[in-house]
Amino acid sequence: KVFDKYALSIGLDMAKLAVDIKDPAIAKDIEADLISGTRSGVSSTPSFFINGKSVDFKPNNEFIKTTIESYLR
């Protein structure tokens, strides 16, 4: 599984992950986040919003810094 590889690479507790994946309360939280994101206009990950406006770009550190600074002026 590709997500298992990601989980291992960031040091997650695989036994806890296996339990959490089956937890209905966690599934409900994920569904609520998905609905909220969709309503907010999130269409991909990562998505960025600054001052309530969606910012569409291919992020790199300098571009992120410049974009954020321009929206904060």
C-alpha cells in the first residue's frame, strides 16, 4: 500500500494507524473535513487561501513568501 509507505517514512505508529483507519469517529471527522474543504473551494492538496482568496500556484519557498507578502499589503 502506498499510504503505508508514506506512514512509515514519517514514523507513524503502524499498529495505531491500523486501528484508527477502522474507527468510525475518525471516518466521520475526515468526511466533515472533506465537505468543509469542498465548500471552501479546495480542489487539490496542498491548497492555499490568503485573506479568504484561493491562491493557485506551484509552490516553492520564494514564491510562497512573495505571494503571501503581496496579499498582506
